[in-house]
Amino acid sequence: MESKVQLVVVVLLLGFLVCSLCQEDDSEYPITAVYIVTLKQAPSSLNYDQQLETKHKHGASGRLSRLNTPRNASRHHSRPGSYIARVHDSLLKRVLKGEKYLKLYSYHYLINGFSVLVTPQQADKLSRRREVANVVLDFSVRTATTHTPQFLGLPQGAWVQEGGYTTAGEGIVIGFIDTGIDPTHLSFADDVSEHSYPVPAHFSGICEVTRDFPSGSCNRKLVGARHFAASAITRGIFNSSQDYASPFDGDGHGTHTASVAAGNHGIPVVVAGHNFGNASGMAPRAHIAIYKALYKSFGGFAADVVAAIDQAAQDGVDIISLSITPNRRPPGIATFFNPIDMALLSAVKAGIFVVQAAGNTGPSPKSMSSFSPWIFTVGAASHDRVYANSIFLGNNLTIPGVGLASGTGENMMYTLISAVHALNNNTTIANDMYVGECQDSSSFNKDLVQGNLLICSYSIRFVLGLSTIKRTLQTAKNLSAVGVVFYMDPFVIGFQLNPTPMEMPGIIIPSPDDSKILLQYYNSSLERDRVTKKIIRYGAVACISGGLKANFSNSAPKVMYYSARGPDPEDNSFDDADIMKPNLVAPGNSVWAAWSSHGTDSVEFQGENFAMMSGTSMAAPHVAGLSALIKQKFPNFSPSAIASALSTTASLSDKYGGPIMAQRAYANPDQNQSPATPFDMGSGFVNATASLDPGLIFDSGYNDYMSFLCGINGSSSVVLNYTGQNCWAYNSTINGADLNLPSITISKLNQSITVQRTVINIGGNESYNVGWSAPYGVYIKVAPTHFYIASGEKQVINVFVNATMNSTVASFGRIGLFGNHGHVINIPMSVINKVSYNSTTS
């Protein structure tokens, strides 16, 4: 355990060292930056794996395979972290003797290296040492449910298979690299069930103790919590009062994502005094370990994230959930070669399943922010619950809107009054151009507003947090208004708004066109004095229906406009990788989940215990929780086997049997949508119950990924730098299309190619028929067209692909394996550039 005093001393020491480093003398201020340095010697986990392999080669009983590996075997050994840290210190002293520097972290479990604050000249000195493999400049990263368990069929499906929600996910530890957690939330209590709830024996993490995170914050549910901020502190941007130098969540994002995946079952969701049902995580009995590396005021940095990943793997987590993405596409010969992805490759080698948000940079093509084939990338889709609100006008028109608020009551119409027509004598629009946003009650005449519906403007300032709905509601209360009606500022392009909690009747009209209808009716109903032109009567009336009751009739799922899209960019020159991204989509829009008591990420939910949020950040933990259910049922599944189970069983249709749609525009997204492709939704929408009985599995492992990386032109030295391994050790290299993934993506089809896939039967003996639909402009033939496969056996499937036209437009197809016991394996296929003949010889 780290004491509060120790943490304070560390923070003060870091601040002192940074100041001394930045002021060598009174006249010079050397430019410094954080660099991540990787050494050629293998990390401790790799050394142990090699010892394990040697032991088995020399007659130890049993046999290890990727699909059937003893759980966390590679993590049950003594940790030489202190020795490796001393080696790092010794190297720095030898290379930078007498010079000032600051080592932030020693990485030793997944990678052998360290992060250090130095000048570019010092970084160059380090890079020229023979022990040093790689020196990379640190970079920044960013953050990208009451009903979703029902929408995913958990109560009657997956949870039943695991013995009910009281045991779903038990024994599995999910590590969250995010903004921390609020340990006081009921979603993370360990006394909500009478069943015994031991901490998994394979987990060895600790719980930091600070003033913000006191002793007792961790329990049998929240089994570990740490924070990583050294890189941020060295930059002088860490605000301890806002960001908390502890695992405590001052943002809200981390508390939200943790509860989506593994929050307790049956926790009442009460927001703004309204009850919205009970919440549950996807795996309500899974255990949570927190590795805080992101912060409200600045996001995060790769050096801190890599330290968090390294620690999570050493602690023994089973799953890592990252609702974060890089702020820019990684430079270099391929996007896969960056410190975070390469650390995650080592985590996958250690048997950890890694889930990452796709990013909120959609809907344009190649907007993907999660790149590597060993990472399971999740996009965001809607679910069928919608909170609809509406306002009924005195001219018999009804305008739809949003707002988690009560109505004004039936059979009662109230006078509408615009904020700009209710100013007191001391306020004018000239004095306050934003007065129409109703942020200060002192600007208004209470006698005019009292008992009426107050009309206020909703502008981009609300999105930026400069104005808040809470302040508007407080203004309305102070003026004794019946309720509030927000119209959309005409300069704001139409976009989707999350329903916002309101403690009084209210509605937000998100459509600029509908807002014009409201204002036209209001203005046409005003009566003015013919001489003075002053308003003598406010004639417009209306009532608000209320938006507290959920509607479940919506067509869903659909891919949200903000969800990042494929194809997967291989490098900064926008070449496409032969990897399908995203892997699939999951609920990510309007998701209720736990909120930190001091969370500031959403102003409208400050002080609440739950919040409704949207983004791929919400989709990824859905899959992290569902993967815990798979890991619980199949404890010896490799990470790629879990990925295969999720992918091949994904749904291809919405709740009404139609195709899953994808929104194509930020403005008016529901009017701009078309059927989703694999570059929108990957394999489809996650199917929780089917993933627990996948039938066949596509398996791959570390050596396959290494062969893939070595197959990238000019990658040998980069692979050596990151992994300490030579590409010549791998007898053959492969491209992305040859990886044994549950999808086929070909970025450049030059006439024809044959790709191969191998499946393993984890179910009973079964016969399969094979069917397919070819992408446009492509001929394909699959062999065999039917096969029998016994339990535990393998089957090789060959796919011949031939271009029938020249085209640079991506086209999509699908291969299906249909078992006679009901298993259906879905393999999406994408072909981008197609060349049907060689123009130089034709």
C-alpha cells in the first residue's frame, strides 16, 4: 500500500525536479520532452514464457496450446521489477552522467524500458546506445445502462447460462484504463449479495490510499486501484485539485465505463428526482481493477497509459478495457508500431483480452482510431430505448424534442414568453447578447415570467459548457416559471442531443426548422400597441407532454454518426490495411450508468449518481463485460478465441429483421443513413447469448501477429526495436489477409489470390454447409462447400478470390458456415482496390 504522505512527497519531488530541469541557469531554458525508451533485452514476462517453453520442451508433463493455456500461467512468478529498474537507472547515469533528467516509469513486465524527461540531445545520446532498441516521443490520448442488458437479451440468455446475474462474470477481473472511479458508488459495493465473493487468487493488484481515496475504498468488487500521472506532472499541467492525484474519478467517464461492464445488478437510477429503473453491468459479478491514466483537464499521455497497461498485466487482469484513443494517427511505417499497441500485443501474449473504443471521429471513411489486429475494436450503435418529449402548441401543432422532464399536466395550456421579451428595465440585448440563454435571473422581470412557459435559446455555448441547462432551470425557478422551452439557435447545425435531466417541466427542440415553427407561432401571436409597438399581450400558449417515459418501439440497432469507420489505415499516407475495423458494434448511445459524485465531464449531471452518455467509450465496456462472460464459461480461451466467439455470432439485422443502418452525416443523421457495411459495423451487432455457443473458433496468437508485422515492408528494424526479436526467427511472413481472423479484408486485389482460414470445433460433432455472396466486381469460390468436423478437430477453408473488374470502390460480401446443430458462423468480406488484368501486358 502507498501512503498518502508518500504520494504527496512524490508529487512535490516531481514538481521540484521539473523546475530544476527547466532552469539550468538564469538565461537558458532547455526544451525538454518525455520520451519512451525501449531496451533490447526481453521484458520479465517474455523471459518467463521462454523458461516455461523450455521446461515443456524438456519433458515436463502436459502440453500448452494457444486455445488451451493454463489461466494466467505467465503471471505466477516472482517479479524482477526492482532489478530491472536499477538497470534502467544505471544506464541513465552512464549515458547522461552529470546531466539533469527525470525518469518517470520503469516498464518491465510487458516491455523492457522506461519513460524519461530529457532534452532532444539527451534522447539522441540514449538512442545511440547499443542496449537501446527504440526511443519514441510521448504523445497525447483522449477519452473517446438500465435497458441495454435487456436489449442484449442477458436476463433470459447469457446470464441464465452463467447461473443468473448473481454469478455472471464471477472470478474474472476487468482492468479499466480510464479516468478512475468513485469507490463510494453502490454499483461497486461488495455487499449487495449474500453469495460469497472472494477476490480471484490470480489477481495481485493493490489499492492506493490517499485523502481522496481512503483506506477501505477497495473491496471484493473493486479489487485494485492505482493512478499514473508522471508524464502529465512533468509538463506542469496536472491540477491536483481538479484531477486528483489518486484513483478517484474527478471526471465521471471512468466510473461510467466501469459500471457499464461490471456494475452491480439492480441499482436504482434516480436522476433529478426521477426514477429511470434499475441499472446493471454486463457482467455484474466480475471484479474491477482501476488504472487511472486519463484526467479531466488534459486527457492523458502514452507514457502514463503504457505504465498502466504494464501494471495491469503484472497484476493479473483477465481483460483490459480502453475507452481511449490517440489524438493523432501514429507516425512511422505502420500505425501498429506505437508504444500503446505494442504494449497491448505483449498483454495479448500474456493471455489478456484487449477491448478498445473505435473513436468518435466518424462518419467519414478511414476515421478509425484503433488499428491493430490483436486489439478488439468496438464501434457505437443505438439501442431501442428512446425518451421522447413534445410540446403541443395552441395552433394544434406538435413539435418533438428531448428532455428528461415531467410535463405541464393534461388539459392545461400555459402562456409562452420569450426571454428577450421578459427583460427588466436594466437589461438589454445590447448589454448582454447571450441573455436569451437565461443564465441569470436578475436580468428578467419576474412579474412577466411567473406562471408561464419561458422560451430560452440553446446555442453552441451549451455544448462548450459556457452556458448550462442547470443555470437556465435555476433562473426559471427563481422567476416562478411553469417550465422552460429551449429552441435551437439558427446558427447551430442540427445534431443529436442526449436527453438532459430537468427538475421541472422542460423541453429542448433540437431541430432548427422546428425551432423556426415555434418562433413563428410565438411572434404571430403577439399583440403590440399600434403607436409604441410595445407588447401588450402574449397570445401564444402551449403544454409540454413530458419525457420521463421510455419508448421501446424504435428500430435498432443503427450505427451512430460519430462512430469511427474503416477501412483500417495502415499508415499516414492513407494506405489501407488488410484488417477489418471495427470488429463489431455495441450499444453506445444514450447509455445510463454510474456517475462520480465529483464528476465534471457533463455539467448537466454534476451532483447526480447516474448519467446518460453517448460514444464509442460506452460501447467498448459493453463488450468488455460480455467477454468476461465468455472467459468465465471458457477459462482457457485465448484472446483471439474470445474475439472470434464475439465476431462470428454477431447479428446482421435490426430488431424488426431489416438491415442494420448506419448514419452518414453529423447534421440530421436520421435523414442521412443507409445499410451498414463491414467498415461501419465490422461483423455486426454484438450477440451476447450466441457468443457463449459459437460452435467454431478462428484462433491466432503472438507468433502469427509477429509474422504479420515482419511482413510489412521495411519493418524488421522496427519489430526488433519494439519486441527485441529478429524477424529472421520467423520462417515465413504473412500479410493481413492471411491472418486467421474471422473476417477477410483485401485492400489491393491484383487479379486473384487464395486466402486460407482454419477453424476449431469447440462444440459437439457437427456437419457444416458453406454459402457465400461475393463482393461486387469479385468472383469467389470457397472449398470445401460442406464438411463434417468432430469436437476438438480443425478444418482448413480455402477462399479463391478473383477480380472481375477494375475499381477503387470498396465492395462487400459474406461467407456463412451453417451447422446442422444450429451454429451459424458469419465471415464478412471486404475488397477495396480491384485490378482484373495487368495493364502492362494486356
